Amino acid sequence: MPFWPSILILSVLQGLLVAVPGVWEWPERHLSRLRSGWWALIPVASLIGVAFGLTRIAAAPDQLTYLALWAVPALAVVSLGWAMHGARPIYALLVVPLFGLAWVLPSALLGQGAATLLTALSCVSLAGALVAVTPSRLVRVGVVVMAVIDAILVFGHHLTVSNNLLIQAHPIAQLPRMQAVLFGSAAMGYGDLFVACVVGALVVARPGRQWKLALVIIGLTVVSNVGFIWTTELPATVPVAVGLVGSDAYDAIRRHRARRSISECGGQ
């Protein structure tokens, strides 16, 4: 598939992931003792680790591909069974055919789509757990900081070599590569989908807002893709962060106007 339809599909998927996380009570019940603001550093630390760690540790790409090989399907099981809107334990069985397609048809769009869907689903439960154990304000700051660092790394060409190493790493027996998001002629990083799920998990209590924010982020991401006319790499986390900041700013303005209206009514 040519690049433009490929990146368009990935961009739409990224935006839709904002609307996927559901109310998942397990982390809050069982992981509350782990609650700490330090967890907000995970997205930023992982991004920096990929940028500089993969080029300095020879075995790191292979280790990541094997980690992703078991972690992505396992997390996808949790997402389908419990962590997303409409989740049912029986739906977790869908991981088996998706993994099979990704394994048997690694170069076909069907196989790439199955692998991409598994990767996207794995982000849902991981993001839900992160938001459950981290103060929401710090998660929001972490999303913005991640986007800023992502832009610096991408435009400084610090991620090119690392991304290529991740894409080239392959487990034995031609098992699926789950450490990178590949579809057609386009690619995204795991963090690009993960950050969209994090934003969705932040607003999960308001499903209507989830969908509105998802549509806004889809629009921002599609528009930002125009930049591919001039460059081969763009920071896909930036439109997600811009959408979150814009949504929070809109809510703040509405709350301010409501308080002012109440105050004026009280004064009368």
C-alpha cells in the first residue's frame, strides 16, 4: 500500500484509541498502594531509552522484540477482557486468531493489520494501569513533556537509527514483530499509540468527551501529516498532546465562565 493511505489509516487508528479505554476498576483496587507521581516519568523515560539505549546496547533491539512478543498479546487479552469499553472476558480469545494472522501473513496487509491491532490493544490496558497509579495532573504534564522531547528527538534525527533497529529486529521462527507499528508503507512507534490511550484513560469518566477528543485528535494528526511532504519523520505524539491541552483549556474556560455567571447571579 502506498505511503499516504498507510499513514492516514495509522493516524485514524491513533485518534480512535482515545475513545477505546473504559472504566477498569482492578488497578485502583489492587495497585493503589503503588500510587506515585514518579510513574508519570515512564513515557518520557521510555522515549529517551529508545532514542539512546538501542544504539549503545547491541542486544537491546532483540531483547525488546522478545519482550514485546509475549507482553503485547498478554496486555491485549486484558484490554479485550476488562480494560476497554464493551470488554468481555470471552473477547480475549480474539487474540489467538489475530496473533495467527500476524504470524502467518507478516508481509500482507491483513497480517500487518492484525499485528497493529494487537499492539494498539496492548496500549489500552497499559495506559489504564498508568493513569490509575499516577495523579492525573502529573500524567497530563508527562504527556506534554513526552511530546516536546519527541519533537526534539525527531527533528534532531536522534530516533532514525533506533527506529530502524527496532523495525529490523525479528524473533525466531518468523514470529510477529510487536515492538514496532508497521502498516503498508508507514510506521509509528509504540509510544505514539500508547500516548493516545493515556489521554483516553484520563477522560474515561466522560465517554462523550472521549469521542469528541478522539475526533479532534484525528483531525490534528491528519493535518499534521502534510509535513511528510517536506520530511520523512514527524513526532506523532504532538497532535495528541495539543488535543489534550486544548481540551483542558476549553474545560477551564467553561468552568471560569460558569463561576463568573454564578457570582453575578449571587451579586444580584
